[in-house]
Amino acid sequence: MVKVRMNTADVAAEVKCLRKLIGMRCANVYDISPKTYLFKLMNSSGITESGESEKVLLLMESGVRLHTTQYMRDKSTTPSGFTLKLRRHIRTRRLEDVRQLGYDRIILFQFGLGANAHYIILELYAQGNILLTDHEFTVMTLLRSHRDDNKGLAIMSRHRYPSEACRLFSRTDFTKLKASLTQCRSSNDFEASEVDASIKTCSNNSDQVKKINTSILPAKEKKASDGARSKKSTLKAILGEALSYGPALAEHIILDADLAPHMKVGNDYKIDEGTISNLVQAITKFEDWLMDVISGSKVPEGYILMQIKDTHIMEPAIKESAMDKVYDEFCPILLNQFKSRACIQFETFDAALDEFYSKIESQRSEQQQKSKESSAMQKLNKIRLDQQD
């Protein structure tokens, strides 16, 4: 499956790449779609070879991505109310800061200083969001309002954006990892026992109500519960939940520790302290890289992984050209599980993101065009057949 969303490491790497934009001014804002917006940034002091001011196009898609782009896109002829409000408050303003809030997938862009500052906040998790706030983080406009009464959060207009609720980054040591793994494992074991109890109850009820269902329902329920339990009780799933880095980075860390990602973990499969020590060493190595990206001088390179698809042409002379390379994954660090796959390396992660998403957009556009042409041909053929009859 083609990767479309960015994880924590992707966001940290892209924020580092985008910090080069600090000092540029927002010349305009355009809406590409109801969730995708293009920010035109200009630097009057930076003159290009053609004698023009330096210009950068920054693309944000709510819940999905952000990167600069070299590719032109069709803009909406009539700007939306959201776009007009962004223009009113940040156009001509200087970009003063770009940062990730904690280690959540939330990015903050600060335009202006002091009481005149405005923040653009992009959320890349769940359904995503783009918000405009004033210098006190009071929301002025946003794409999507929502609230979580259990957590006491309200992401709504004229409410204060809860920036303090973002998770702060802290190093993972032996004690922290052991506690996290124990907590996640206990939670999964409790869920599994509840599933078993519910299946048993459901089976007993089905025996009493309809004997015909005894051979069908329990089998389906058992298969579903076994699949869910086996998925949750793997080292990859538990470590991904414990670290909150996501499954891909969890697998990379596990392989770096010379362990099997799908190793079973539970009451019958204990994690010994030697295994935890190996994991801590691998996590420390990854977090060293992450801290270098966040606060060091490292500007991360980018990688695009490809799937090779055979178009079933058997002639040896043209078989190589028949192998289609399809973009499948992007990452700022070549993950261990991908090292044997074909990839393209880019000088920066920002350039890799632009190439990846632009290619995906191009392929989607081509598919839509082919679908329209096919539909038109079907209608034309139908008209011809009707005329012949």
C-alpha cells in the first residue's frame, strides 16, 4: 500500500528543511482544494539568476503533508472564505519561525512578531486541520471544529488553541521502556481476556437460542479475535504503541536490535532484560539521529522507495522497459526493512516529498483522464449500436 501520511520522524525532518524559509514574506495564499493550500513566499533580498526576487511555493494539505514544490498546480478561480481570511492577516508578514509542537504531528508557522504575530497551525494526524490564531493562540478561523470533553479540549473558533497539550519529547531509557512495554502488554492481555469472555458468552447464548449457529458464529468470532490478538501481541505492535513513533519506525528499531518484529509478546512470551537492553541501544541510536535533526545542524536527506511491477511482456529485448517503477514509500532515514529495495536518494527530504506527492498526483490525474475517456468511448459505442439497430 502506498504511503500517504507522514510520521513523527517525517515531520521533524521536514520542519528542519523548511526552517530555511525563515525571513521570507508571505506574498499570497491560494486554495488548490478544500483541504490543500499554497503559500507563496518571497525574499526581496534574495535575487535569482534571472534578476527576480527569490520565490518559494509552500504546499499544505490538512492531515496529510507539507512541503515546498517546484510543480505548478491549478488554483481555484474564486478564493474561499478561509483563504481570504488567511490573506487578510498574514499577507506581507515575515515568516519568523517554523517548529514542531512537541513530538506530535503538529507544525506551527509564526508570521510577524509580538502582539502583531499570527500563527498558522497544521495538524497532520487523524482528520487533520489548518488553523489561524492570534499571538495569544486564540483561534480566528479553522477548517474543522471538534471537541473532546474527556480530555477537556475544544478546537473551535474564538477558543484558545491548547498548544501546551502537545506531547513533549523525552529520551527513552531502560526504566521507561520496561514500564511502557509492561503497561502495553498488560493492556493487550486484558483486552484478549475480555474478547475470550465475550466469545464464550456469545457462544453459550447462541447454543440456547439457535443450535444452527453453533458451528458458524463461534468460528467467525474466534478467527477475528485470534487475528486481532496476534496482531496486538507482536513486539512491533507493542513497541509502536509504547514509543508512539508508528509501526514503520518501530520495525526499524527492532531490526536494528537484531530482533524479529513479529515476535510474540504476552503472558506466554516474556521480554527478558537482555532484549530490553538491546532495544534501548537501538532506540538511543534512532533518538540521537532525531535530536540531531531537531536541534542540530543536520539537514536530512530523503529517500523514495519503489515497487517494481512487471507488465507481463515476455520478449527479452524489451522486458526491462516493461518493468514499471511505482513510488511506494518515502522516508528521511533509510529504514532497515527497506535497505534491500530499489530507492532514489535526494539531497533533502523536502525535495523527496515534492517528487513523491507530485508523481502520485500526476498518476491520479492520468487515471481520472483515462477513466473519462473510457466512459466517453462507451457512450459513443452505445450510440453507434443504437443507430445501427
